[in-house]
Amino acid sequence: MSNRTVITFGTFDVLHVGHVRVLQRAAELGDRLVVGVSADALNITKKNRAPVFTQDERLEIVGALRVVDAVFVEESLEQKRDYILEHGADVLVMGDDWKGKFDFVSDICEVVYLPRTPSVSTTGLIEHIANNG
Ligand code: CTP
């Protein structure tokens, strides 16, 4: 019996169609989808700003999607390997903006990079709302 667990990571702030599509496509690669939602503190270091929605809100939103089976907080980018092992993931899915960057875990799981949905991003949405409000 195959029971493939897929894992993916992201901020998923101000949820948009690019997020929904990447999660749907990730879910199709296995039987169970686990999502690491990046911590507020991690975002502040990574993107130099706090997310619009708190990590608890982002966990609740992503966890409510039909294709998502479980969510957890990603505290650090360096712990990908630990998270993959902890959640028994067979496949790591990342957006192709990360192409090649996670090949170092290919000894413990399959690594798949999915193309991003063009023309939409959280950063773009925040700017759009700020300039048109
Ligand atoms: N993603 C996607 N298509 C987009 C935007 C995001 O497939 N247009 C994917 C990313 O590749 C990643 C996941 O969604 O796998 C979460 O990305 P995240 O960084 O949270 O979203 P962005 O919109 O890229 O956020 P930001 O603008 O803050 O970088």
C-alpha cells in the first residue's frame, strides 16, 4: 500500500490563487499534504517585514484548505531536513524560485520544484492595496 506524504513550506500570507494552486499541485503528488508555515520571527529575518496575518492566523487559514492534511510552524530555514524526517515526508515540493536550492535533501526524499503562478505575489498584493486604498 502506498501512502506518500508530501511536504511543502511557505509564508502563505494574504492567501492568493498562486498559493492555492501550488498546494493543490503538491497534494496531487501524494496521499497526504503537510505544510510548514513560516514563523513570524522567521519572516521578519527573511523578508524584512512582519506578515499581515500572524502565524496562528496563517496556520488556521492554510489548515482549513481541503487539500491540506496537517500544518506546523517552520521556525528555521535550516531545519528542512529535520522537518522532512519528523513528518515522514517522501516528497518535498518547493516553488521553482528555489530551483536547485533543496537538492541537498534528495538523499532522504524526492525533491520537486513547481512553476509559480505568474503575476501574483503577496508582496505585489500588499503594494497594490497600499497604493490603491
Ligand atoms: N507561489 C506560487 N505562485 C505564486 C506565488 C507563490 O506558486 N505566484 C508559491 C511559492 O513558490 C511557494 C508558496 O507559494 O511555494 C508560498 O510562497 P510565499 O512566499 O508565501 O508567497 P509569495 O506570494 O511569493 O510571497 P512574497 O511576495 O511575500 O514573497
